[in-house]
Amino acid sequence: MFRWLQNYPHFLEWAYDMTHHALVPFRRWLKPGGGVEKLLVVGEEVGKGEIFNCKMCGQCVLHSTGMTCPMNCPKNLRNGPCGGVRANGHCEVIPEMRCVWVQAWERSQKMPTYGHELHNVLPPLNRQLQGTSAWVNEFTGVAETPPPGWVPVAEIAAGSKK
Ligand code: SF4
């Protein structure tokens, strides 16, 4: 219903900043598993669900991905497109759908504050955070928690040289 709002990424990044600032005074109540989190989960499901088709991954990266939810990519890619993007910019898996990453690139060009973050390499998705509040996870630092057993590529490469 409100998907058209994604075409106004400049407004959405402003709304992101405003929400972040509004939550700062309440940060001590933003705890995993608390009543406040339950309220935020409902708010995120409804609000971000309507606008971004949010899948409640718990590690929201919208401001780094052109206000386009990467979890709508059928392959759940969070660091750019696969090699199968069609010449018309549509998805390899769902031909009638525009590639999430093509949209992310276009929208990031209209984002003066966070648009450059599209170039950042995002951390791997921690599936254990599925269904939790991304705002709580951001404020508590839980969003930075890597998935269990994850080893950075640099460490693997260093280990193979020993
Ligand atoms: S990145 Fe995660 S939390 Fe953010 S809109 Fe997409 S599924 Fe929802």
C-alpha cells in the first residue's frame, strides 16, 4: 500500500534519522526480550512491512541499501547483485521483478546522507535475529553479532598461509 514511498529515499533517510534521534532518550529500555521490544516488533512488522515488504531479519540495513530491503532478493543477497541480473535490470529468478540491487543503486543516488553506504561491505546475516526488533538490535549492538561459527575471510586466508 505504501510501497511508492520507497521512491522517495531522501524522505525515508530523513525519517530514519528522526526515528533514531527520537529513540535515543529511551535507549535504556531498548532491551532484547523486553515489553518495549515486543511493541517495536509489532511497529516494525506493520510499518516497514507496508513500505519495504520487510522480512523482519532483525539486522536492518535499509539506510545502507538505498532504502531497498535486500531480503526481497530471492537469494537474500546483502552485498550487491548476483551475476544473473537481466539486461533489462530484472531478476534472474523472478523475471517480472526488477532486481533489488538495481533499485538500491538508483535510490542510493538520491540519498545525500547515506547513499555512499551502498559501497560498504555488510556483515553476514545472523539468522538467529530473525523476528526480533532491528531497532533494539541496533541500539544494543546485537546487530553487529556475527552468526555462530562465522570466521572472517581474512582469518581463513591468514590460517591457510601458516
Ligand atoms: S533489512 Fe531486515 S529489518 Fe530491514 S526492512 Fe529488510 S528484512 Fe526488514
